[in-house]
Amino acid sequence: MKSVDPKAVEQMFNDVAQSYDLLNDLLSFGLHRIWKKQLLDWLQPSKGERWIDLCCGTGDMSLFLARRVCQEGEVVGVDSALNTLEIARYRANKESNLSITWHHQDALNTGLASSSFDGGVMAYGLRNLSDPVAGLCELRRLLRPGARAGILDFNPLRRGSLGGVFQTFYLRKLVVPISGIFGLHDQYTYLESSIKNFPMGTAQERLAFEAGFTSASHVPIAAGQMALLKLIV
Ligand SMILES: C[S@@+](CC[C@H](N)C(=O)[O-])C[C@H]1O[C@@H](n2cnc3c(N)ncnc32)[C@H](O)[C@@H]1O
């Protein structure tokens, strides 16, 4: 697994922030919301609970979580890119009755209290961390015993497999050219290498056990192109 430069990642997401939601919708044909909801349907966040959304970006998962935990609960969204957090805050302010606080912090060192959350999520974030095991350790540290957590991301597929061929085609022939129209060619070219350097399913499960989770299962979704890493403390 190659290490990524956190400052470069922060700059990249600050640059992408304004177009991020629109590009996400275009490039996934809107399906990213279904995958996010699939993760939440497994996690079952409930009224009154406290949830953490690491690498929250423009706030999709935080908003979904906040609607489920209601005002009696709380969601904390953490991201290192200030521009994405500004958009998240703007989106949240459009809805009343959401209990969300936003933290401009490194997901590897949030400074939040240990064992203070009932559950946690990280969508399309783990792959971007300079040290994914440290990210999983931080997530684990924040959660109370018995808490559940979930990671949603691309499923890195073997080169040469049918799914792998499709993934490469999709990234090179769709993602990069479309993001290029938005002036973000370089930022989205990074996506392919970050997926390639991301551990495959069982390796992700091993990393989660290393980070102290008692249960970890990697479940491919979206015809194998995406995957959920389902975790229990
Ligand atoms: C691909 S976006 C995903 C955003 C959001 N979770 C979603 O699913 O739409 C990845 C996010 O991770 C954030 N990120 C990357 N490294 C981080 C770090 N070390 N600490 C906090 N956030 C980080 C980026 O700033 C970016 O907003």
C-alpha cells in the first residue's frame, strides 16, 4: 500500500469541493446515494444515538445519519478540507432539526473523546488516508464497546477480471474525461491509482482486526464495483 501525502490530498479536495456533489451524481448516475443508504440500512443508526462521520466531505453521510438519529441524537462530521466542510455546513443549515457539528480535523487524530460514539462511518475516505490502519484505529478508539461501523468505497478488482476491465474502462474513459470538462482532470486521474493501492477485501478485513475490531466483513455491492466493510467493536 503506497502512502499518500495528506497535504496534497487536502489541497485536492479543497480544489474539487465546489464540483464534488455534481460530479458524484454524474459519475455514479446518482447511485452513490443508494450505496450510502445500503450501508446505513445495515448499520441501523437509531433515534438518540451519537454517530461519527470521518472524512465527511460535503456531508452526505452526516445528513443521512442526522435524519435517522433525530434531534435527540448527534452526528459529528470530520474532514481536513475546509472547503468541503463549508458546503456540508451550508447543506445542513437548509434543514432545521438536524443535530450535526462539523470538525476541521485530521481523521487520523480527531482529538475527540474515546468510546464516545454509538457508531461510525467513512465513505470513500479510507483510501485517501496516508495510513489507513491508523484511520481504522482512530475510528475504533472513538467507538463504545459493541458499536457498529461501516466503510464504503470502491472495491479494488484484479486486473484482467471482467469487473477489473470494466473498472479501468469506467475510470479512464468516463471519470477522467467528464471531470476534465470541470477542469479537474488531474484530481480525478488520482482516483485510479488510489483504488489500485487500496487493499483488496480480505486484506481490508485483516487491517480492521489489526485495528481492534472484533468483527469485520467485506461485502461487495454494485455488481462488485463497490464494497462495504462492515465492522463491530
Ligand atoms: C472522496 S471524499 C468523500 C466524501 C464523503 N464521505 C462522501 O462520501 O461523499 C474523501 C474525503 O476525505 C477527506 N479526507 C482525506 N484525508 C483526510 C484526513 N486525513 N482527515 C480528514 N479528512 C480527510 C477529504 O478531504 C474528502 O473530503
